[in-house]
Amino acid sequence: MSVRARARLRAEPDGRGGSALPVLESDGPLALRRTRSPRPAYARVTVVGAMSAPLNGDHLAVEAQVADGARLTVDAAAATVALPGPRADADPSTYTVDLTVGEGAVLHWLPEQLVSASGSRLHQITRVRLAPTARLLLREEQILGRHDEPTGALTTRLTVHRAGRPLLDQQLAYGPGAPGGWDGPAVLAGHRAVGQLLLADPAFEEGPPPSRLLGPTAALTPLAGPAVLVTAVAPDARLLRGLLDDATRELLDGLKEDHP
């Protein structure tokens, strides 16, 4: 039997210079835990997997709202592993994330890696709506197959709107059924770890950093708006995280705004 689950959270200013979590609703395998933030102004939520999911046929969703002036960090306790499940005829699973960030609000969305196990079929969709003065740091990482196994079928789509206008719409596909060449020398070139880092900040209105390489397998691209996108590939999850962490530090060090 497939699983359908939707978890919800909302952060609001608490009136004392911090942020509160008036809505924190877990569901099924999506367990949300209020965790201690290293900075008092930020609420922090950690996603804990309460069971193996998603399996083929499952439908999972997370909704997060950051109200005007609130600050929120969302991370995860462990990687998410997409698995084939017991039914060979099951439909692909879906994992949908909807994020809304209000005026003057800050969201750091920093989940752990998504692992596409052999035989799994997953559509991951992340939709973001930003107010004009919202700030966002978002990281997504895909690991194509567990150790010494081929990848499953994975499609990811990331769409971001700022002030109602499109900022980014990116779709990626890997594994069985993906367009030819996805693992060729012009795309992954044998790498099995893929990541994206998006930083949107009104400070970039004055001019985002220029396009450039961040080493042999990572690149920074300014978007048509106050945002930059870092894309990277690596042989494994550890090296990929190192590339994205280095890019995060470099970008945040260049901003005067208050980021954690």
C-alpha cells in the first residue's frame, strides 16, 4: 500500500527578536522536530525520517511558510533514500516541497542528500515563492545510486518566483527513461553526485557576482534577478558537499546581510 503524507510548518516573529513555530505538523514518514538553533533570531526545524520512504507509489509533501520578518532554518537528520518498494507495477513516487518566504524574512532550506536507489522512480518538485525583500539559501543534492549500484529513475524540478515573476525554472532527469546523454562527457562525465545551491538576496540588486568556475566541476551563474545559482558534480556525496559548502561560505562572506 502506498503512503500519502503532508507535513506543514510555519515560522512567525515571536515579538522578542526571535522566531516562533505556531504550526509544526508531522505526517507519516515526515517527522518534524523543533531543534536548537545556534542563533536566537532563527527558529530551526529538523526533518527526521520516521520510516523508509519514499517507495515507488508514495506521495510525500512538505509545506513551509516563513511569515514577514521571521527567520527559519530547516535541515534533516539523514539522507532521503528513494527505494523501489515491493510492487514492480507501482507508479513513480513524488516528493513535493512548497516554500513561501515573506517580506524581510529569511529561509535556509538545507536538507540532506536525496539518494536514488536502483529500481526506484521518483519525481521531486520544489516550488518557491519569494516576496521582493525575502532572502533564501537553498541546497539540493542528488546521489545517483547507492555504493556500486546503478541509479534509479530520478526527475527533479526547481521553480522559484520572486514578487510573482519567474526567477528560476530548472528540470533535471537521470537514469532509465532520461534523455540520452545524461551521463555522457558533456553532462555528468561519470560523476554520480549532483548539487545545486541557490542564494537569493536583495543585496544582489546592486550587482550579483559574475559567472565563473568554482573549480573543475562547479560553476556560479547569476540569474535574471537578485540571485545566483551554483551547480556542481562530484564523484561522491562527501566531495559534493565540500564544493557546495565552500561556495556557501564565499557567497555569504560577500554579503553584508545577516545570514546564519
